[in-house]
Amino acid sequence: MKRILSLLLTVILTLSLFPAAAYAAPGWPADVAIEADGGIVMDADSGAVLFGKNLHETYYPASITKVLTALIVLEHCSLDEEVTFSYDAVYNVESGSSNAGIDEGDVLTVRDCLYALLLQSANEAANALAEHVSGSREAFAELMNETAASLGCQDSHFANPSGLNDENHYTSAYDMALICRAAIQNPMFLEIDGARYYDLPPTRNYPEGSTVYAHHAMLLPSRSQYYEGAFGGKTGYTSLAGNTLVTFATRNDMTLVAVVLNGHQTHYSDTKAMLDFGFANFHTAPISQLDDRFSTLDSDLSIGGISVGDLSDLSLEEGMITLPLSASIGDADVSVTYQLDGLAPENAIAQVQYTYNDRLIGSAYLLNRTGEEEIPLIPLESPGAGASDPVTDPAAGASNPATDPAADASDPAAGSSADAGPQTAPGAISQGNPETPPGEDGFSVPVFVWVLAAVAALAAAAAAVTVHLRRERQRREEDRRRREERRRQRLREIGVSDEEFEQMMAARRAARQSGRGGRKDRS
């Protein structure tokens, strides 16, 4: 019954609040190109992808991995906790890789380590923080994969906290944008990541202390790559990953996240091109400022003048939407889905999604303000109805679990309790004289007509959902095959045979089935 009510609410909201767009929307801006193999610019507030190149192709991320590492540490640690650097943390890194000169036995706070991690890109700090949080790098890698999945990442697998070379350590531009979008919602991450420099305390190698400096040139006014509005980001480079870069910038109340993967010494110019494109062609605003269709949630919703339920307990979470400057909210399509992700509030019952030419441009959760799991869609008893109501339930004495506190709503038999009073039939008008039919001519739509209409709508919706899910599964399977073949080709280029690739994939599948997401870093 709960599932049927949920589906019916979806149909009612979709048909009544969100009629289909009557004409094609203006084209999506596309006057931008980058030289890197993969890239994206995403609106951090709405999640809209403004531009993407090979969005879901997988690449080695190098040190931009440390954004996820920092986010996890901030969620699990106090900044004043002390971190002791082990021999393994200090020396299990690639020769010549980034470090802050911290040695075995040194003790720094989590705060110190995070500044070394994000400004200096210190790999020993990444290892030490991972050991501090999870006991080992391998266990921390499992936590990285769990966290990434909770953020909606589907193309990634992380094997270490630093981003050093590992064939099982990869991500996509889209996934990295999701991770960055989550990171910049953490105020402490923003404070640390946006700093220009930081003074570390005395260590074995630096008895007087040392200073670490930001590497991201777009944050530094003295550098030619400086970008007005940039407030954070992370650089990365390894021999396999090439240049990688994430950048956060804000202008005109709009915050963008840009990601470059497998760049070719053009990571800064590619980033500038994407950010310029985003700021020049789009605008972001709260959904409530652009769309007034949800004002009807404060009263009974009706179809053709017939009340179909009290939705006054529903409210729309304040969400953001991104549109091309040449478009309006009327150009967007709106749908309601019950497929909620792990980020949904506990009292969310659905998600309203806005799309523009099949692009997701914003969403907001539909919330039940009372915190109840079910919302009565078609009242089983009209307000004020009592024993004098002439329309009663044919099943004599049937109780209404929605209004009778003694009735157990979860009990399938609750609707036939002998303690019930008479009920108003679904579709009956609940105000004024109950004998007065809707409309001046006295015409009343029979209840069974509305029941049949609802059943037909549900059947059509179920068929549409089935077709959509089948097509989505086919698309995902095809995407998976393409990604695997491209990864196989890249590995061939670095000397990995097809047989070795199959062995790697078999080991990866076995690790997933056993619940272990990571693999020991061999660097």
C-alpha cells in the first residue's frame, strides 16, 4: 500500500505541478574546448555539469587524491590530535616525490599535517594521516572508496591516500568534481586549502620549524596564471597521471569546480577556459526564486476541481538550479523520483529533478515536515465527517487507520476493524454540505472512475519506469565495456599485456566480492 501511495503521489505531482515542456529549449552553450584528455566544470551549488570531456573515462588522479584524504580526515579527527610519523609512513613513498621533510618519530597535530598535505602535497603526511585514522593505508583506502561511493562516485577506485602511481588507483572527471563539491562544503577544508603558506612546528630535520607554501598558481596574485575569484584547489603530477588539477572559483554568486585529468602542460589554460566558459554563459539561483509551482503544496491539490489530497505537510528543500543565460525556468523539464541517494534527509519522500535538454541542472528533496513516512494522498475520511455523513464505507464498520490512533497502519487487516465509524468515499468534497456534488449542475464523478484513472496512470508509469530501467542497464553495461577496453589499451601502452590485465581485473573482482576495496601500495 505504501508503495502504491508513493507512486500515486509521483503521478499526481508530475501531472499537476510539472506539465511537459511545450517547445524545445534553446541549445546548451558549447563554445569551449580543452587539450587535456579529461575535464569538467560543475556548478558546486546545483551539481549541474556545464561542460565535460570524457566525463566518466577513468584516469590516474595523482595528488588531487589528497582532497578526498583531507575530507575524510576532517570528518574523523579533531585538529588538535597528535599524529606520530612511523617509518613506513615516511619511507614508503616514491623517490623524489613531494614531501615536507618530516621524519620518523616526528609528532605533529592533525592541523599541521593537513596544511602539509594540501599546500606542500606532502606524501608522508598523507600516509601518517591515513595510519592515524584507520591504522593502515590499506584500511584507509577502503574508507576512501566507501566515502566516494556515498558521494555518488561510480567510476573510481582508490588504493592509497597520496595518489602515487598504482594501477588500481583511478577516478573520473565527474567523480572528482563530486568529491570536490563535498570538500568545499567543509569550512575547515576551505580555510586550510585556501591558505598561501603555513608555519610547521620544529621537527627532526628542521629544529627551527619550516614553512610550506601553496603550489596552485591560480591562487597566487604574483603568478601569471592567477585567476580572479579562485579560492582553492589542488595540483597533481605523476609519470602515469600527467598533469592533474582541481580548482574552485566564485563570481557573481556562482561557485564552480573545474577538474583536469591527464593534462599535457595545459592544465592551467584548460582550467581557465572552462571557468571562463561557465561564468560567461550561466547563472545560478535558488529554485524558489525561479519556480513558483510549489506554492500549491500549501493547500489541497486538485485535478479538474476535485480534491485529491492534503499536501500541506510537504515542503520543498531549498535547492539551486543552473540555467544558460538565454534560458528561463520554463525551458526546464521537471520530474519526481523516489530513487533517493544516501545524502537524502531522513524525512525526504521524493526528489524533484530539473533537467534541460536531458541535462540535470538542479534538484531538491521533497520533505515531509511532520517526519512521518507516509503522507495521506486521498483522504479516507473528510474533515468533519461523522455518523451523519450519507456516504459510508460499504464494509460496515471499517476503521480509517489514517485517523484512528488505535488502528495499526502496518496491519493489512486494519482497514476492516469492527471499531470503525462511517467514512467519506475517496473523491468526495470535504467542505460544505456533503450531499452537494461538485459543480453547479449537480454532476458528481463516480468514485470508481477516479480509481480506474489512478490505476491506469500507475500502470503507465510502471511501464515507463520498466523501459527506462532496461535502457539504463543496457547503457551502463555498454559504458562499462567501453571503459574497460580503453583502460586495457592504456595499459598496453605502458607494457601491460592482455593476460596481465585479465589477472588484474579478476583480482579486483575478487577483492570487491570479499568486501575489501583497496590494495597495498607497492611504491
